[in-house]
Amino acid sequence: MIKWKGWSSDYNTWEPKTNLDCPELLKNFHTAGNVQSRSLAHKRPLNITEDEPMTKRKKVDQLIQRIFRFNSRTSALDLLDACEGYRLMSLKPASGKYAAAGNKRTKAYKTLRIEVQNALKRWEDELNRVNSDPARIYVENVVDQEGPPQNFHYINDYMPGDGVTIHTTPVVGCQCNDNDCYSEKGSCCSASAGTVFAYRSNGRLSLPHGYPIYECNKLCSCDETCPNRVVQLGRKYRVCIFRTSHGRGWGVKAMQKIKKGSFVMEYVGEVSSHSYKVLTIL
């Protein structure tokens, strides 16, 4: 049972040891009271008949006995299942102050809901300050009280790993006339690299599976309206980071219809000697 510093006892939670990053406190706890903790369920006999009223104390007794049946790998979802029907407490992750579960009619729940939504809006604004794509990123949680994930770091460009140098200066560019690389695709960058032109005139993919994409670059005679410049112009479709309703955490969805063959977004991350660029194409 955890009492969170700076928060009232209304927000106390049951936590598995894997959620706690306080080795000294845990060591002191186990030294002083581990025996009592392990036998707690046996010290609270539960003799409830169908005719006896289900008081809050008896609900707590039942809940404690159910919790102690779990092993050391107890997760937040396990505890939520154990709490089903009790509505006695909120669960909040050790890395933050925002909780899931609780009685939606209480003032504490409504206050927490406002705090979570404000935190998600701040996170959305932070994402869009870093975001360099033309389209906006949205954040949505209409499922529970989970706030911004603590182990998520948004980047919009590749990060070199150990011993990796990312070259940004192209070696050669095309000299297609009148900014018309599509009409002159037989001599454009892709042809020079020994492959085929990747896009149709509308910028949608026409390249067969298994072929690399070579786009025009800053050494080419064309400008940003060139049909062979798609990925480098960034994501043009609005997307939303949303909380899933089936217990699978956070996901990403499109906020508008996307035609087949359209470029959606670039998958970026740390580049190691075994990494390669992945594009998301519908």
C-alpha cells in the first residue's frame, strides 16, 4: 500500500514491487515488517454470510485477500480486475500522479479528470512544438484516467548511434529541364541509381515492392513541387495518439481519409549499423 508524497490518502494505491524505484525504502520495509505483511490476509478472517451487510471494512478485507493471491508479477490490470465492483481506490503509476479507475461521480474523480486532460493538452502542444511536419498531431484519451506516457520521447529526425555518421550532403543530383522530373524520369535520380521512378505524377507510390526509393535532392535542378519529392516534404495527414479501449495502451490513428499509395509518415529513430529507413505507405 503506497501513500504518495504530496497527495492525500484518497489517492493511496496498491503497487507491485516492479513499479517502485525506492530500494532503500523497500529494504527498510521488508526488514521491519515483511512477516506481518505476508500474514496480513490471515490476520483478517472473513466470515460473511449472504444476510450480512457488505460494509466498507468487509469490502477491504475481501480485496486484500484477493490481492494476496497474486504473485510478484502483479500488474496494474491485475489489480484493476481485483478491484472490480469495489470502487474503493484509484490506481496510479509509480512514474506519475495520474490514475485509472475510480467512482466517476466523486469530486476527486472529476478533479483528476480535469488534471489529466490538461496534462494531455500540454503534451499535445509539446509534441507539435517539436513536430516539423505540415500536419498537426492530436492526443486523445476518452477511455480512462491515464496521463501522458512517461517513457515516450518524440523525435522527428534520425539519431546517430555509436559509430554511425549520418551523411546529409548528396553526392549527385539530376538536371531535368523545367522542373519536370516525371516526364524525364528515364534520366532522373532513380534512373541514375539503377532503379525505377518511385511515384506517379500525383505523388502516390507506383514503385513495385522490393525497390528502393531515390528522391531528388538539393543538388537537383528541380524545386519542392517536383513529383519526386514526397518523403522529404513531411507528413501531410493529421494523426492522433489515442488511448485504446481494449487495454493495449496507446495507439496512432489517422484523422482523415488516406488514398492508397499515399505517403503517411517516416519511421525515424536511432540509427545503428544494422538499421535501415522504413517508410509507412498505404
